[in-house]
Amino acid sequence: MKEIERKFLVETNQYKKDAYQSYSIKQGYLNSHPERTTRIRITENKAFITVKGKSSANGLTRFEWEKQIDVNDAKKLLELCEPGKIEKTRYLVKSENHTFEVDEFYGENEGLTVAEVELKNENENVIFPDWIGKEVTGEKKYYNSALISNPYKNWMK
């Protein structure tokens, strides 16, 4: 029930060619408090409820609990979510022993593309694709839960 991940900006669209899978995601937050978020997410044919805890000081680690739920239930729960929704396409890209999840955002977050890689431990060695840019791990403005209230369009310049 612990998530360890690093987050990066993406510099080129090469990830689209490198991806072995992609799918759309729509999500909202029942609670976006930084110490405990509750997210509802719908992919093309699945839905999930996820609870995340406060990030560690370095932003790498936090509590995460996720459970698959019925898609129709998730649609109803999305109606109860806080204002602001996240819409994005996720691309899965294999790099050596890791899979990068690259999220291309739409709507008020159009123009933002972020890659995440999950780790087994905080000091794990990672081979980065050429299109990986600046690391933004722990920068709260890049958290999906923050993007609903302060979207990328408000601070991108």
C-alpha cells in the first residue's frame, strides 16, 4: 500500500511512437486535500477509487490504496466530485526494467505532458528514454489533485 514514483516533464512526442499501449482517462476528486486525496478514475472500460496519503518530504513515497469499482457507479461518483476534472491520454512505454506512464493532458491542462515511473525503492536505478526532461517529483503543482483547482493554463508561462 505504498507508492514510490518519480515524475518528469516530457520534451518531445517520441513517447507516442515508443508506446505499446494507450488509453483515455477521466478522473475527479471526492477530496483533494494534500494530506489525503480520494480519486475516482474511469478508463475506457474500467473504473477505480483511489485513496492517497501525504507525500514524503522528498515527494517520492506516499500511501496508496486502490480498488476497482463498477463503471456505472464511478460515473455517478464523478458527479459528486469537486469542481474540475482531469482528462488525459495515458501512454505506456517500456524502458529496460521499467514502464513509464506518460500522461498527455487536455482541457484546462492542455499542453502539459508528464511521465511517471514507479519504483520498488527510492534508490532504484532507472534508464531514462531520451524524451524525458526536467524532474518534477514532489512539485505539488504537478499533482493531478492540484491541477483541478490550479490548472496548467494558469501558470504555464
